[in-house]
Amino acid sequence: MATKSAIATTLEYGALRLFCGIVRAIPYRVSMAVASGMASFAVGTLGFQRERTMKRLRSVFPDKPEEVLVSIAKKSLANVLQSAVEMIIAPKLDRKWMDSHIVNGKMYKDRLQQYVDEGNGVVIMVPHAGNWYMAAWSMAKYGLPLVSIAAKQRNEKIDAWMKRQYCDIEILDRGSARTLVDIKDRLKNGRAFAILPDLRVPQRDVEADFLGGKANVSHAGATFAVNCGSPIVVAMMSRENGKHVFNHIGTLRPNPDAPDKKEEAARLTKEAMALISKHVMEKPEQWFWYNKRWILQPVD
């Protein structure tokens, strides 16, 4: 990864901190309303990525009226902007805030803790929906021992800032060989590993049925579960009436007697994606339709 010059690094970081200061000065409910309004204006008036996004929505929901698809596109972008606001204010989201804004958060934490207490950790698969970060922030704030991975940013100051924003979650660098060992170690020591399973990987991997098409999905999360004997919890965070809802979609368990670990990981990956697909079809406005790496795009 190419490094940035010291001047570029400082200017980018300074601009980020200035913007963050402005956002933090605005009351939470106001900032959420502003983000929603900006999304509606960007899609409806400016046509932000409208052609590409509407093409995706039409391919998945060919029978839905155009105005319904536009509404989904606006709400999806609003989710992204609102998630950015919450990323900025994350360090001040304490337990009291979680109690007010997370529906039954403590109940879901206790449910996940039961899997952790089995002794082999738990792999939590949460797709890009609602504020997917909030699923991890809230569970960690309630005391779930959580570890995840994130790509290292080119700007080292912004990279350090982002790691601070993850707050109570241990973050490992994605792409490092050492990280794979560390994740297995964390699972075997009874921790929860959170991973986003839905990004299209550039190399051919597991072909899974998803949103009425075929998605090329990494089997990495399921591989950790198979190797460590960890259950897989498939969940999705949704925004509903100004609050966040942690939806426990299903629990998958690896077969300890499976003769081929890679095939077992592929099976679990396909089952997890099927569960996520069904949930996205039911709540399409929660899904991140703007992702550059479109999950149904064929692999070159």
C-alpha cells in the first residue's frame, strides 16, 4: 500500500477532525434528520448514483413500482449517512445511550454470551445493513468480548482515528497472515468474532444464491467456525422508528465430523447467505445498495 506524504496526511486528518467537530456540535436527532434529508436530496434531485442503484433494485425487485424503488434507494443512502454520523460520535455512545436506542440490546448480548460460554467462541455474521457497526458497538458496550478485522487506511492518522472509533472492540488488521492466527486464538479463548460476509471477493470462491442471483462470497468466516468448532450467528441490524434493532436471523453449527473442512465451510457460507438474502428481501431499505463491489457482479 502506497503511503501518503506528511502534508497530505495532515491536511486530510485536519479536514476530518474539523468535520467531526461540526457533527458533534449538532444534537443527535437533528443530525439524523439532516442526514436523511441530504440522502433524499442527493437521490431525488441530484440523481446520486441513481442509474446504477436503480438498475440493481430493478434486477432484484422487477415487480415493485418505480416510486417504491426510489424510496428504498433514499432510505438506503440515509442509512449510510446516518451511520457515518454515528461513527463520528461513537466514543460518547455509553451504556445509557445504548439502553435508549438499542431495542432489547442486553437480551441479545446475553443470548450471544451463551454461545461464547460454550468454550469455542462464536462467529457473528452481520451484513451491510442498517448501521452494521452499531451491532458490534452495542454488543461490546454491554460486555460481549468482541474482536473484528478492518482494512488499514493509507492515511496513518485517519487509520488510528478509525481504530479509536471502534471503541470497545479489538480490531485486527485485515490481510495480515498473523491476523488469521490471532482470530483463531481469540475464538479458542472464548471471544466473539464479528465479520461482514457480504462483500464480493475478486477471486472465485463460494458461489451462493443471493437476492435472486449468484454471489461470489468468501468462506473465511465459516472457515474459522469450522476450524474452531464455533457456532455461527447470522444477524442483521435494522433502523426502526429512530432506534436500532438487532435481528438474530439464525444460528448455524459446523459438523465436527465433516470429512472436508473446506466443503463444510462452503456449506455454512451458502446457508448464511440464504438467511441474509431472505431478510434483505423483507427489509430492502436497510441494505447497502450503493456498495462499489456489487455482490452480484460476476468475477472477471
